[in-house]
Amino acid sequence: MNFESLDLNAITGFEWDEGNSEKNKRKHNINKWQIEEVFFNEPFLIYEDKKHSNNEFRWYALGKMDNEIKLMVVFTVRNNLIRVISARKMNKKERAYYENV
């Protein structure tokens, strides 16, 4: 799979690594259900994460939770499931880009 072949319509759900889920909760105070909201709200922007895609294709997404808090989410896709690697609130530069697209 590469960036051009990423088909979000083929995604059937989420697969969670409990270690990553706990890290996102502890470090950034973000629950996995809040991260999932980002994938269903507009605008939703996806870019290939070439810098960290050595062993598998990774993407990062800019989006917002239902409460309008903007997140940057790094993820991969395995067996048509989104596997979140990390998530955090957008930084100032990401927010400015997201709000002007």
C-alpha cells in the first residue's frame, strides 16, 4: 500500500495498541474515541509521513474532534483497519495551515 492507494472507503474500523492508547491518554489527555472522531469530521486532511515510513506506510492527518479541538494523528492501515500510532493537539504551525486550507 502507498499513499496513492490509500482508500478510506475500504476502512472497516480501528485497531488499537493498548500501549499507544495509554500513552496518548497519559501524555496528551486524549482518549481513543476522541481520536476516532477526527476521521469523521471535516475538514480532514491526510498526508504521507515519508520521514517515518521505513517499515510500513504511515500517514498523518489533521482534523478535529467533535468539540472542535484540532488534532494531528499519525496512523497506519493494517487489514483495512486504522491503527493509530500517536495523536496530539496540533501545534501553532499545523493549526494555521489547517485553518487556511
